[in-house]
Amino acid sequence: MSNSSHSSTAKLIQLCIGYFVFYVITGVAVKFFLSQGAGYPNLDGMEYLVYNTAGGTLLATSVVLILKWYRLDSLKSTRFLGITMPVEIPYIIASGVCTAVVIPTTTLMYSFRNISVMVAMVVMRGAVIVIGRIVDEIQIHQGILKKKVYAEENIAMVFALVAVGVKLFVGDGNGKQSPFSSLPVVIIFSAYVVAYAIRIYIMNYYKNTRRKDDKKDNNKAFFAIEQISSTTVLVLVTITTVLVLKYAGITGERSTPFMNAFFNTNFDWMPLAFLAGMGFGIVAFFSVFIFMFKGRTATFAGLVNRLTSLIAGTVSTLLFALFFTGSFPHLIDWVSLIFIVIAVGFMAKAEKKRRVELEA
């Protein structure tokens, strides 16, 4: 990162570029590993979930431990479970637990054969955009957020929702069902939304309650503690799930390939899938730092995050079509991209106003 201020537009642009580049790499990797046909890995979604998550989690957790980012400049101390610790630790750990829910539910939403991956992606991104605006309203009412949400941010949110809504209502032309046509999808999507809502609220509570004269980038400490706690939860849940499935003899469309990842490992492609997961781990850094960007509302940060990922998604589809045998983006993807560009234009106007406000 550059030496620019933690709240500068230049720093925000750097984060967006990093997020975009590694999201494109991650998007192409997902399309490659889950493609069916000669020359492709033909991995099941659940197998890829295991390899990819392992690679990303190992990278992110290793970085924060080696660099000791977990050292937090706390506002004050508290006692939790009989231990004196920084007052922020308990709720950051809670955010890590939510992260441990978000990671697998995201991939699980893509694993349903009767649900379009594109539609699943759209409803999840749309949900996060709305969550950011709701969190701002709650924290303004609570007196935690002292800033107002600019009209340009609200307009950008509308265009962003139109961009994702266009895809949702038009569909992909393959006769896929509504994402809410089955109970398992509803349960997984609900878990995703609730976990993300709690996490975004906690992120913004942490950001909006820091000292105004805080010169240190304590977002790194938040990310580190959240990452360590989410990794711990993922490992414990994975071990428990494997033991239950193994000794109960449970098989199924998702449980069987999940167990194959551990006991019938595809060693031809597992190392590359693991390596691709490290790209996803790098995405996590940029994603969190954008969500928690200093001096911005949850509405603004959430839009920057989701709009960047939407553009990256279209680019990854285009690159996969050019260099592999994937399909080119459809007309509806380009129409959606137009609305995204309009939303970005309003976001740029909001950023100019916010920069003037911060300088004042």
C-alpha cells in the first residue's frame, strides 16, 4: 500500500484495483475448475469448496499471524469469560463466526444444479447492497454514525439494484428455477443474509466508534482477529461434519463429494485448486478493507465492494470465453453493466462530496 492517508480517495482506488484483479483471477478459476468436458478438472462443487477454502484460509491466517496484525490498540479493557481483554475482542470474534457462515453458504448457493449460478450470485450481491443501507439507518438512529447518507449514494444503490434485478427477472434462458423454489436454498440463503447483516453491522460499529485522532490502521487488527476466529470455527465445524458423515454413513448429492475431498482426494487437480484458493484468500483482504474504509458509510462501502465484484464477474466471464471454451457474456450482462457504470458515476459524485467533508 502507498503512504496515502487511510481515508484518501487514492487509497480507496488502490483497494478497488486489488480487489478487482484478484476477483477476476478467482472468477476465472471457479469457471475452470467447475467446467465439465475434456481437458477440464470436472471437480464437483463441494470438492472445490474444500480445496479452495483450505487454500484461501491458510494464506489469510498465515499472513495475519506472521505479520502480527492481531495487535489491537483498544479503547478500553473488559472482562469476558473471566479473562481481561480489549473491549472489541468479543464482538470481533462474533464477526469471525459470521464469516465462517458466509464462506461455505456462498459456495453452497452455487452448488444447486437446478439454480442458475448467475441468479444465485445476483440475489446475494443485491442482499449485501440493501444490508449496507439498513445498517447505516440503524446506526444513524443509534447515534453511532454521525454522517448522513448522500442522495448520490441512495441513487447509486437504486441503479445497482436495477443492475442485479435485470438479471434476476430476465433469467439465464436455461429454464432454471427461482432461487427460492426449495427449502434448502431458502435456509442457506437466510443463513448467508443473517450472517452478513451481523458482520456488516459489527464492522461499521467498530469503524464508527474508533477515536477520531486514531492514526494507526486498526482495520488490520480487526481483520486478523476475525480471520483467526473464523478459521478456528471452520476447522472445528469441518472436523465435526466429517466425523458425523463418516460414522453415520451418510451419503448424498453434496455429502458424498464433500467426503471424497478428504478420503478420495483428486491429487491431479487438488494442488491447483488449493493454489487458486489462495487468490480467494487475497480477495478477502481487499474486501474487508473496502467494507471498513474510514470515513465512509456502510451504503457507500458496500456499493463499492459489490459493484467492483459485479464488474469483475463480467470481465472473468469474458476472459474465460476468450481463452477457454466458455460462453461470452449475454446481452443482459452488458445491459446490467450499463446500469453499474451509471451507479459508479453517482458513487464518484458522492466520493467528491465526502472528500470535501473529511478535509473540512
